[in-house]
Amino acid sequence: MSRRLIAYVHVDGVPYGPDDEVPPRVAKRIGDHAWTDADSTVEAPTPTGEGDGSGDEAPPRSGRGSGVEAWRAYAEQHDVEVAAEASREEIIAACEAAELVEPEQPKE
């Protein structure tokens, strides 16, 4: 069975999309949630994961969908430049500096 990505993901700073052939060594590093059958016509989710087509909502800061790939895609979508080796926290900080997201409030 052939698989293809349902959305763009970044592995070591290299983007891979639904129409790209992903090398096996890279494919091993991408979670099963990012794949679909090659014959499937599933609509790719927006970066928000809501499927509403807006894609303007930032990824969550914790839990499902809060990984570095989601934040990197969000930053790139909004033309926020981040280093290829930037951590999730560094990307979030860059998005805060660009005033795309509000700084997280400390828990009391």
C-alpha cells in the first residue's frame, strides 16, 4: 500500500508535501497521523486543524497539533523567518515578536 502526506511537514528544515516522494529514512520520522492512502481523496487539514480553510489560527501550545512542524508551518505561512534548527519555543517566541500570537500568560 502506498502512502502520501496529507499536509506539508518539515523534517530537519526540509519541507515535504502531499505530492513529494519522501525518502524512507525521513518517512520513518513522520507520525502516522500525517499520512493517508495514496488513492484517498481526503482534504488536507488547514494548519489550525479545524478544516475551515482560514488557517489563521495559531497551533495549540500544548497537546495534539502543538509540535515544531505545526508552528514552523504557521510561521512560514505568515512570513516569519526562523532558523532551520529553531526549536518550537524559539518559533513561538518569533511569532509572539511578530505579534501573530499573544504571549502566554504565566499560570498563577
